[in-house]
Amino acid sequence: MRLALAEAYRSLQSDRLQEEWTEALARDRPDLSREKIQRVRALMEQHIPDATVEDYDALIGQLTLPDSGDRHIVAAAIKGDAEIW
């Protein structure tokens, strides 16, 4: 978040990716309430509003990866014009 806010890199994420990390955090950190986790997510979305990628679902089926569960991440990166510097 600090790097994205400092514009050191362009953050890209999808609702699905946001759901995955919030669910994993809730599962792995029972000491954190879902309300706190959702608040962090909301703050991320508020402070970096152009990070959310949408309309990438059509690309998912066109991708072949070793872990098919990661196709949505790559599809969102493609749709969001992700770059490597």
C-alpha cells in the first residue's frame, strides 16, 4: 500500500482477488475480526480507486497456467494493462 500510495508502482486488483485475500486472512488470523479486515479492504479501495480491474472474465478461459486457480489473476493483469519495469 505504501508503494502504491507513493506511486512507486501501479496496484491492480480485482474484486475476486480482494475476496481471496480477505477470506485467507480471516481463516489464518482468527484474532482479526471480519469488520477490521473489511475496513482495510475498503480503505485500500478508497485510497487507490483506479486499482480495481473489471470485465476480465472473458479472458480467463483463454489462459492455460500450471495452477488454473490463478487464471483470474493473470486475466485481470492483462485487462488492466499491467506492466513490468
